Amino acid sequence: MKKSFFVLSILLVIIVVLTITRAVVSNSLATSGVDLNKLSAEVDSYQRESALLEEKILNESSFTNLKEEAGRQGYETMSSQIVLSAPLPMAYNK
């Protein structure tokens, strides 16, 4: 009689402990899922912002934009090149 009562009480304690453990794990997974969704949304917004900035940089550094800006600042295209002397070779062949 005492043996069966002892076994039943141990089983009951195990069931209670496992139920509490399951509740704690489920709760932590549920909150981490919400946090994961927030982080995912934040990463998506940063990726969109990065793509927009990359497009803006490419637009600002394009040759046509640089040419227009140089024209607005007074730079002109050079019509002819004047060379005073021919450059010396790097090494002489002896």
C-alpha cells in the first residue's frame, strides 16, 4: 500500500513539474516569436532604406549628373590637348 502511494505521488510530482516546464517553454517561445517578428520588420525597413540610398548614390554619381553639375559650376569640356614634350620611356633597351 505504501509502495503504490509512493509511486503515485512521484508520478503526480513528475506530471506537475512537466506541465509547469511546458507552460514556461511555450510562454518563452511565444514572446520570442513576437520579438522575432519585430526584428524581421526592422531588418526589412533597413534593407528598403539601404536600397533607396544605394539608388540615390548611383544616381548622384552618374556621368550625366556629374557633367551637368560641372557645367553649372562653370567647368567646360576641353576642346584640344596641348602636349609640351613626349614622355620618356620607363626603361631603355640596351
